[in-house]
Amino acid sequence: MADMIYEESFEKYFRPEELNKAIGDALGAKHSRARENLKWLFAHLHPYFFITMKEETEAILNLALGLESLADKRKLVLAEQERKLILARLDLPGSLYDTLIPLQEMEISYAEMIHSDAPLPGANRELEIHRFDFDRKTNGDINAATGTMVPPGIRKAVRKVMKEQYALFDIAQFEQILRLLWLNNQEYVRISPPERIVRNMWLYQQGLRHDGLFLDAQEMVSVGAYRETRILFAVVNPARRGFMTQVMEVFKRLKIGVRRYYGLNISTGLHPYFLGTFYVTAPDRTRLEKESDLFKQLQCELYNTQILSPSSEVYTNFVMEGIMTGEEASLVNAFVAFCHTALAHSHPDRFSYDVVRNALLSDPALTFKLIEIFNKRFNPGLSQRVDDYREALRELAGMIDTYNTGSRYLDEIRKTIYQTCLIFISHTLKTNFFVPRKHALSFRLDPTYLSRLRPEFTAGLPQAPPFRITFFFGRYGLGYHIGFSDIARGGWRTIICKHRDEYTTNINTLFREVFILAHTQHLKNKDIYEGGSKMTVVLDAVELEGAEDITQRLYKLQYGFINAFFDIFVTENGRATAPQVVDYYGEEEPIELGPDENMHDEMIELIAGQALRRGYVLGIGVISSKRVGINHKEYGVTSRGVVKYAEIALREIGIRIDSDCFTVKFTGGPDGDVAGNSMNLLLKRCPEVKINCIVDGTAGLFDPAGADRNELLRLLLKEDICAFAPEALHPGGFIIYRHLRRQSGLRELHRKVSRHEGGLEEEWLTIDEFHRELDQLIFSSPADLFLPCGGRPETIDGKNWQKLFTREDTPLVKVITEGANSFITPEARDELQKRGIIVIRDASANKCGVISSSYEIIANLLMSEKEFLTHKEAYIADVLQILDKRAGEEASLIFRRHREQEGRLSYTRISGMISEEINEHYGRLFAFFQSRPELADQLLFRRTILQHLPEFIRSNAKYRRRIGKLPQKIKFAILAAEIASSIVYRGGWETDLSGRLRAFLKDRPNS
């Protein structure tokens, strides 16, 4: 009965034929309107829209059908797929920027925006179409593509237009660049007119020619009421996510209207590129003239997107609110980073990053005063810079001295921060801040600023004053280069931080770490003409997951910093060549870098090429371990010294490594340069050696019978210890894995595999158990020789050195040879040696790497690339002999002096004294030759320079003659280094420098 009532009601109130007719009538009317809408679209949208959308007929149909609804909805989704989004919306201020906001986390491969040239009927607003593709290719995709060819018809058409429109295009790169576009986006190349493809090929080439940043403005024909300008923007390695949003925010903030926009992201196999084409109008709808102040402002702001992160509080609080320009915000972020690193290594909580940042955010007026003073000191366009700066400096210093918020504790902290910022500005000697085209900021400082800080902020640092300090700041990190002499060399390490706590810890201790490493390097460099330096950079990789994302950000940071380095250190007649750099130093600075942690071969070659292209005084000699050089890992140069010192030290306690059985434990894995090559040398030279413990960043291995030789040889210089086959373990051996983890409820567990008589057994360790066992491997596993060849500085310190002894105070190791820099603190070294452990410190043990690099630079200065590659093996054979000689000389001297002192001086103290003696002589001699420059070219001193060089150079007249063309400072330094090291190793020096010097040289043997 109920069903019947329902059916009766249904029939009474619903007549299907009426609804059907109503819908049919509506569809007919809608289709009619859709046809009219389509005519309107063809009439008022640029033809490019229909070219780029010709394969998106469904989206165009949806647009034609729903055009009227935009008046109310303001936005209409035309197509939404996994890899594509197309939508229409009314042209409202900042509409493209608003569209991009929710897409910030997406990896956009192609973006397009186009306007109608007339208001939408019934809406009084123009129509905007936005299209986004999410199909970005990886570097792996590009490198893996083989045999891919662009269709001949497309290639021919593009080449013809290229010759007509871009006569200055380097046609030698035509095939390579066109193929690159094809590999990244075949649809784009297939449907685009040749003119469009050619424009992007030219834009990409301009990016290559202009250090990865290029902006141009081209006048366009007027379109309706608008006079458009085409803006072309190329960027190497932009932010993978959110970059387009930031770019559009710049246009919005400057009130520049974007009428059309086409953005292409491509991977090149190494560095991705952004290629953007914008059709814009000035705020008054006129053209954006290339010589206008507005265009120059746009250029600065767009280039600055490479430095300023939109996630920073300075950006959101000041830039987004229109209070500060993007460049000013980058400078403030640099102030924060410098003050934090200058103060936090002593007081990490009191001067945390947040505390320092908030100090500058809390008082915008004072912050703007700091910016103003910086401008007065370094703005190249100011005429009365010096007097205005001094007056403003006095005024602001007084304001800071009397700063008072009513909170004494807060005032003390903030005054210290503001004073440190003022010290930073007043002691900067040159900066690239006013160089428009830059990827990072650099500030060359007078190191005397350290004496202006309170003693508590320098108490933990070595007392020797540096020669130079250079601070670098970028979007993804910061760093320092510290050198202890005019001509200095040392490695560039980058610390990759994947967790927020890790990043915070490393920037807290950054300055202290790089200072100590540079000082250690200076002691290490005693046998070469370059003093010691170090560059350490901290990379923020916190939110990144994939290895390619991390590598791209690493390259972005390193590329930015090396170009910022060249901005201030490329000079002519002592002055920075960049006209925007105000140079208060005014001297040539030959600084040499070297590979260190996270410096890849690709970046080494890029740095060398950039140095040559930009005209740096050392050319490709700016960095070592190149193809045209001596690769540390390939030739194991550092490890030769580590093993040589270990051999001599073990001999002192009665162990001969070529015949006796002895045990070794390592930090640093078989794939590492120093650890891997040291293992290789021991396995080849020592038939009875047992490597019973290895700990690296991936795993820890212990094997009481010694790790299987064949399995180790399989891994050497190829794999980390986590790749060691557990089946090769001996009974009692085990491996614990750092990255092989699983979750058990809320607990994170680490895998452990042990070998017993019955076979392999797997278990899972809690985090506490994992760290305890790993700690026991590093400290408590016994060995005759401990070779720390990897790991963080100060792993063994004043709080944990006791773990290297049993409860009965018996040493668990007999000899420690530091292959890793600063692995043991000075305090810990002293305590270990007091209790009978022989410790050979880093400045002696691993010095052969830097000696090799020094001779690589000499080769770069005396030979062409072709010449070096022709004679490479002969030259390197001579260098290896020099390394063995230098290591043997110092090791023998250390043990001889230890015996002469009857053990009253420790091995590490003797090592330090040797370095100090040589460096003291070096400093006096370098100054002497600088004061008497004519001596360097006299026969007696020319022979001394030759004595420092490999036999290959000495015996070859062609290269020997080129010594006279070396830079004068290099000749002075070689003379000082060769004489100083020979003095100490031979023993003795007297007064009357000039007279005794000649007598010494005449009496010196030829070899």
C-alpha cells in the first residue's frame, strides 16, 4: 500500500517528458551561446592561446560552455588531471599570484597565462586562462636518453628562423639545445611555432653566458589599449617549488601588469633551468622601458629571488607588507646570520637564530638605520660616501649605546646584537651586494673585527689571528672562508643538514668549526707556499626527501657562493673589477680551494671553468682535484701520508707493517677518499693486517678476525660499509645499519646482522641500543692502530676520551693517526698521550693531500691543459715522491725530538711546534721578498724556486723558463716555503736574515 501511494505521488509531481524538454531547450540555448562564446574567444584571445591549446579541445569546449558563469564564480576549472590543470578566471589584481599560491608545493614543468584584449561580456573584467603542467623531467631522465632525435621537419624550420632572428646565436650549440627542449617537453616543441622555440633556445644560451641569471626587455607592437613589453628571464637551478609564485609576487608588488606569461622548466642533466617569457605593461599601461628605474628595480628584485626565501619572517613581515624591498630583506637576513654565527658558538641559547632575528624584526627603525649605514658605506652611486658614512655611524653607535626598552636583560642581548651588526658593516672591506646579477652574497671582512667583540665570544678560538675572513649568505645556507695568510689554500666542505635540529646545531658551531679547521690547515700547510684556509658551508636541506632534490640544492648553494666569491676576488691592479663593488682593500688575493665533504667532481670542473671565464688571477688553479689536475681519490694522495705516519709510529712500538700481524680500526668507510685509500694501501702492503672495525655514515662493522680482504677490496672506492656482505663476516662479527630501519609502534628500530657458528642472525635495535653499540665500536673496540679518516670534528673530546681505556686504565689502542681534520680536541690529545697512546695529529698526518693540491696549482700555472694531460702521469709520479719525502721528513723529526726531550713534549705538541717554526720563518721570509722583489728573479733564488718543483719541471727547459712569468706573490711564497721548511727539517737558523739567507742557499744541497 505504501508503495502504491509513493508511485501515485511520483506520477503526480514528476513528469519526465516535461523535464526532458526543459533540459533539451536549455542545451539548445546553451549550445547556441557556446558557439557565440567561441566566436568571442577567437576574436579576443591572442592566437598563441589556440596554438598552445590545440590539443585541449575539451578544455576549450568547457570554457565556451561556462563563460557566462565566470561573472559570478570568478573561476572555472576547465581541466584537472594528475599532470595538468587548466582554469579560467576573471582578471583581478594579483590573480595569477593567487592561482599559484595553492600550487607552491607542485613541481611545475610548464605554465601559461593569457588575457583577453577586451572585458568579458557582462563582467566588466577581462578573461584570464591559466594552464599548468606537472611533468618535470629529472636529470636522470635526461642523462638516460640515448638516440633521441628531434623530427627533421621541426629541426629544419627552427634552424631557418634562428638564422633570420638571432644571428648572434652560437650555432654550434643548436642541436644540443634543441634536443634538450625536446627531451624535456616534446608536446611543447611539437605544437609551438618555430619563433617561440627559437626564443627559448636563445634565452637558455643567454642564461649560460650570464652565469645562470639573465633578464631582457623587448619592445612589442601595441595590442588594443595596452602597450606591451616582452620580458625574458632565465634562471639556473631555481627553487623547485614555489618559484613561479615568488616571481609573480615581484610583478604584483611593483604593480607591473602581466598580460601573458609562458614559463618552461627544463632539466639539463646537471642544473635545471627556468625560461620565462612575460608580456607586461607598466602601471600606467605603457611600455616598460629597458632604461627606466622601474625595469632596473624589476631586475634587482627578480635576481634577488635567488637569495631571498619567501618563507623567511623578514619576507613575510616586511616585504609582503610593502615596508622593505626584496634586496633589503636579503641584507637583513645576512645581518641575522652573521650576528648569530658570531655569537652563538659561545652562547647558543642566549643568541639563538630566533633571538637574533627577532631583535632586528622588533625595531624596524633601527634595522633601517643599519641598512642605511651599509648603503652609505658601499653604494657605488654615492658621491660623499665616506663623510656621510662616518657621521651616520657615530649617530647609530650612540643610539645603540643608549638603547633602552625597560628590560635590562633584553636590552643587553639586543645591544650586543646591534653592536655586532655595526661591527660587521664597519669591518667589511668589500661586498657584492650592489652587483645586480648574483646568486648569493659575499662580504670580505677585516679580521681585526674579532678584537672588537667581547672576549667571551673569542675565548674558545685559537689565538693566532686570521689574515682574512669572508662571509657568504644564500637562500639555502651560509658559510665562511677563513685564511691565515695572504696566499692560502684549503678545502671547501658543505655540511648537508636534513633535520632541523641538525641544521640548528651546525650553524650554532659553524664559525668555531671553520676557524679551528682553517688554523689546523695553516699548521698542515707548512711544506707548501700557500698558508692555511678553510671554507665551510651549512646547507639547509630540511624539507627535502629525494637525493636529486638535495643534490640540486647543494649545487645551487655552491654555484651561488663561488660566483659571489669571484664577484669580490676577481681584480685588476688590485681592485675588484666589478664596478658595483666598492673595494676598501685594494690588493690581489690568490685564494685556492680544494675538494672536501660534499664537493662533487661536476662542481669542481664548473668552478675551474668559471674562474677561467671570469678572469680570476689563478685561472683554473682556483681549485684542485680537477680533470686537469690530481684527483685525490684516484691517486690516494692524502692516504699516503696517513699510512706513512702510521708505519713510522708503529715501528716505534716494535710493529713492522710489512711483516708483522697488527689490527686496525677505522672511522670513514671504504668508499671515502682517505679511509678507502688507506685501506687499499694497508691491504696491498701489509700481508698480516686485520681491519677489525669500520664505522662510516651508513653502518658500523666489527669482525674479531679482521674484515674479509676480498670483500673489502670489492667495496674499495665504490661502496659504503653498509654494502659489505654479511656472509663474509667471521664468527663473532656483526654489522649494525644506520639507514636500514623500521617502525615498531612508536619505536624506531635499526637492523643488526651477526655471524655465529651456526650462521647469520638478524635482530632489531632501539635507537638507544644502536647508538650505544656504535659508540662502543668507535671507542671500545681494541686495535693496535686507530685511523679516524672520517667523522665530525671533535668526535673525541674532553668528556669522552676516557672510553679509549679499560677500567684498569689500559689503552684500547696504541697509535692514533688522525686522517680526519680535528677529530680529536687538543685537550683529549693531551690526555691520551699522557696515558701512553701515540697520537699523530691531523696537521701532520693528512698534510699530503694539500701538498698534492699545491703542486696541482703549480702545474696549472706553468702548463696548458693539453700539456698537463700529455705529461700527467710523469708529473704526478714526481709529486707522489715529494709526498713520501715530506711525510717521512716530518715523522722522523717528530720522533727524534720526542726522544731528545725524553718524552717531556707530546707528539702533537712537537708537531705544532714544527708547524709554528716553519710558519714563523715563512712569514718573515715572505715579507723579506716582498720588500726586495728583484731578488726573486736572480739566479740564486730562481734555483731555489726550482728546488721546490717536481723533477719533471726542473728537467724540462720549456717549463723551467716559464717560472719567470709566475705572479710575483707566488714566487715570493714559493721561496719562503721552500727555505722555511728546509731550515726546520735540517735544523737551525741564525740572525742576519739577508746575509745568512744567501749563505744558507749557497750551502744547500741540490736534492
